[in-house]
Amino acid sequence: MNSRGVTLTPRRSLTRVVGPAAVVSLMLVISGCEMLPIESVGDETPAVEALDLTTCHAEVPTFAESSCMLTDWIAFGLASQRGDRQWRDAMLARLEGHAPEQRLGRAVALSWGSEAQWDQASELYKADLSLAPVELQPLLRYWLNELEGRRALDDRAGRHHGEVARLRQENKELADKLDAMTAIEQNINLRQQAE
């Protein structure tokens, strides 16, 4: 009761008064038909063919149009990551040639080789990426970008190591100068004491 003699009751929220079911119903009405699934009696969605990945096992991928082309290139990229120098050398020998698929195969293999091979891999990617089938270009572009990222990090690390070496050399030279200055100061002090 307040000073005017009126009893105050606490306000109830809309959900307490109406109930959760009513709020959900109201939201469905407000949202309209977008919330309802579209079901057509005559429409049947075509069945998606399942790709049998056991048939996709090309050791060296090609640009031949097939359902396995992308899978074969992905598998080759993974094998390149895991492969050692011997595997890489054998693959590079098998991928000799001037065809874009051979050059891009070499780029994939080289991009997981030593840092010295990264420049060559980058050049091959950039030269032949546009000649790859459209379905492969996003994957190859991703690999190129990843390679460029590693090259940039390696370059940054090389500059950092060079800077650290330069600063160490500068520190050593300053320490030598300080030692020489200290020796001169000691000589001056000894002369002054002798006089």
C-alpha cells in the first residue's frame, strides 16, 4: 500500500501472463511463412551420387576430368607434406616435363621441400595456376598462399637472425671500446697518483 491508500501489485512480464507457448506462436505468426518447411508433393530431390574414394588412388595426379581429380590432388599434397627427400626426388623425376599438370605437380612437391626449393615452387605455381582446371584452382591458390606465408615467415626470421647477429657484433665492439677506455682511465689515475 502506498501513501494514497492504493495497493501496488508487481508487474508481470508478458511471458508470465501469456505463457511460453503463446510467445512461440506469436513469433511464428510474425516471422511468416519463412519458418515453415517447403514441401512439394511432386518434387523429389535428385539423389546425389556417392563418390567411391577407393577408386581414387593416382600416385601422380593429372588434369584428366574425373570425379577423382580433386581427391587425387589433395592426396598428392598430403603425400608431399609427409614425403622425405628421397620420395620428393623420385616424384620430381616422374614429373619432369613442360605440361602445366607436371609443372604444378612439381610445385606441390617442391613447396614441401627445403627452403631453397620454395622459390622455384612459387614461380611454378604463379606461372601455371591459371592453366589448371577451374575446380583445382582454389586448392592450388590456397597452397600457393600457404607457401608464400611460409616464405614470408622464413624471410622475417632470417632478417631477425641477421639483426641479432649485427647487434651482438655491435655489443662486442662497444665492450672492447669500454675495456680500452677503462684501461686508459686506470693509466691516467696511476700517473696522477705517482705525481
